[in-house]
Amino acid sequence: MSRASVTERAPGQLQLAGVLDYSTGPALREQGARLIAASSAAQLLIDCAAVEKSSSVGLALLLAFIRDAHAAGKTLVVVGLPADMREIAQVCGLLELLPLQDAGAAG
């Protein structure tokens, strides 16, 4: 079974890690939704640098987390998007929809 997690490292800072695929997606979706709803931060940052491997499930998760944040009146930015996720997003025409930020700019 694949191992993956979404955790809150600091207030407003989430980390997505591990292998993102059909077996880990549903649990990550629930965990992320709970963390986003529970956060008191107006802007959330989700760091994907610890993602080891991702199928299109990883992008679906990010899009769902963006929707969750907007529904809660929050913004969400993505940092550390791995090359495989970036390539999938580009092929699917989703790169423009992701609120990407350079890791160096994430304070």
C-alpha cells in the first residue's frame, strides 16, 4: 500500500507528501479538507516538495483543495510542485489554474 500524508507544519502551512495515487487519494482528500476548514489563516500554503510520485490524482487533490479554500473564504498557493505533477498539469491545460509560487518567495 502506498504511503502519503497531508499535514499542517505551521499555521497556514500544509505539506503534501508521499505517493499520490488512486489508493491514497480519498484519505488525503478528507484530511486536506479538514485541515483547510480548521485553519484560521486567511492564506494557506501547500508545499508539495515531499511528493515522491504522483498520478493525475495529485492534481485532482490540489484542485479540490483550492476549491475548499475558496469555499472557506481563504486563498491557497502551491509551492514545490514536482516535475511529474507540473508535466501532467501542462499536458492537461491546468498549469494556468494552479496558484503556483516559487519556493523561495514563500516566506
